[in-house]
Amino acid sequence: MKKISIAIDGPAAAGKSTVAKIVAEKLSYIYIDTGAMYRALTYKAIQNHVNLENEQELLAVLQKTSIELMPGEEGQIIILDGENVTNDIRSAQVTNSVSAVAKHRAIRAEMVARQQEFGAEGGVVMDGRDIGTHVLPNAEVKVFLLASVDERAARRHAENQSKGFPTDLEQLKKEIATRDKLDSEREVAPLRKAEDAEEIDTTSMSIGEVADRILALAAERN
Ligand code: CDP
Ligand code: CDP
């Protein structure tokens, strides 16, 4: 069977990475979590006290930075300059700063180039905010996952609790809404459904149902 490309976009905590991993595993494709790349750069910039508003300084850091995504036992492992930062990049500080880093044109250009290189051979499931619109505009399958803010905050809340992290549902709702607004209203490659993407409202769908819908689209377009 031909190896196609699958682009999964949508707002925070819509279930993108969870279903992307399942779809990639079922098809034996590689999975690329592009949000983790922006998170890794944000983490490094914070560690190095870089002003997140300074595009040129951030770009200089990115140009000297290696970000590798590798399959691990519990999902994808993120290696930043040789160090495993998989958990560090999910901190509240990184989560609440990442949109500021991701808004810069030069940063996006470099990230998109790296992502396109990862996906150059096809056989890839990539999730993010601009995959269908910019990174893989020719992807055979494009989906845009949606769910209400309440549902998305409840999902993140449950996820945090299962990992033993302290979490506040109302605070999560505010943070998710703020990040969605920043990502949707930025000038460069804002969060948008590609014209040819299928919108899937996952509010009352299970993870398996969403994955099956994407696998059905992949089978149709293969
Ligand atoms: O998993 P979650 O929805 O919390 O976010 P993520 O996918 O890890 O993405 C973190 C942030 O990176 C987003 O809020 C965007 O600001 C940025 N991002 C982006 O701008 N473009 C992408 N393709 C992926 C992420
Ligand atoms: O990658 P993104 O930020 O879009 O979301 P995620 O990290 O894949 O999903 C956030 C949480 O919602 C995870 O704990 C998933 O298990 C859960 N989820 C769900 O309960 N129902 C779905 N249909 C999809 C995800």
C-alpha cells in the first residue's frame, strides 16, 4: 500500500496527539508531535533566560538546537541537545509561554522546514496547528479536531490527576481558552482548519471512534 501523509490539527487538548499515536501505530507510520518542538525551544529559551519577545535571539538559539523525536515505551520521547526533556516540556510554565515563542515568523519558518524534512518520505502522521495549512499542504488526509473548551479542560484535568499532578479545572479552562486565542489570532500561520480538511467534533466521541474515523479516511484515500 502507498504511504500517505496524515495531518491532524486543532486547538489545545482536542485529542490530537492521543489519536495521532494510535493511527500511526495501526498504519506503522512515524508520528511527529510538532507542538513538542515548539515546547522544547520554549523550555530551552526559559532555561537560558532568553527574552521570548526577541525573535532574533530566539532564532539564534534555535539554529544551535537539536530537537529529536523518538518512539518510546510510553509514547514519543523528546530529546533536546541530547537530553531527554519529555516531561520538562509539559510544565505549566512552558505551556503558558509556548504561544509567545510560536508566534514569531522566523521561528515558524525554521520549524516548518524541519517538520517537512521529517515528513518528506510520507508514511507520517503529524499533529499541530498549521499542518494541513502550511507544513503538509498536500497531505492525502487532513482532519481538524474540535471539542468544547469545557470538555477539553475536563480531559486535561483527568489526565493530570491520573499522573498525580496538582490541577485546577477552572484555571485549566482559562489557560486553554487563552492559548487558543493567541494561536488563532497570531499573524503568521494562525490555527485554522484547512479548506480541504474534515472537521470532527470529538466532544462526545471516544478516542477509539476518532481514531477509526481517521483510519477510514486513510483507507479511502490510499
Ligand atoms: O498538546 P497541546 O494541545 O497542549 O499543545 P501542543 O500541541 O503541545 O502545542 C503547544 C503550542 O505550540 C501551541 O499552543 C502553539 O502555540 C504551538 N504550536 C504551533 O504554533 N504550531 C504547531 N504546528 C504546533 C504547536
Ligand atoms: O494533543 P492534544 O493537546 O490535542 O490532546 P491530547 O493530549 O491527545 O488529549 C488530551 C486528553 O484527552 C488525553 O488525556 C486523552 O486521553 C483525552 N481524550 C479523550 O478523553 N477523548 C478523546 N476523544 C480524545 C482525547
